[in-house]
Amino acid sequence: MFKTLTLKYVTWRRFRDSVRELSRLSDRELSDLGIGRADISTVARQSLQS
């Protein structure tokens, strides 16, 4: 059970860090990456599945 909680916490931290980093980019930089500001959470979530 502890291992599961630890894995969930690490996954959540990676998601949160990805969202934070992408949110810091300008709209122009996001556009260059093909990401809309509204898509940041989706992109961060998808990056965890890779």
C-alpha cells in the first residue's frame, strides 16, 4: 500500500511540475509547440503515460 501511495504522489508531482513549467511559457512559445493554453493539463497528463 505504501508503494502505491508513493507512486501516486510521484506521478502527481510530475504532473504538477509539467503544468507549472508549461504555464510559464508565453502564448507564442506554446503555439510554437502546437499547444494551446487550455490544453496544458491534457498535455501534462499525456506526458505521464509515455
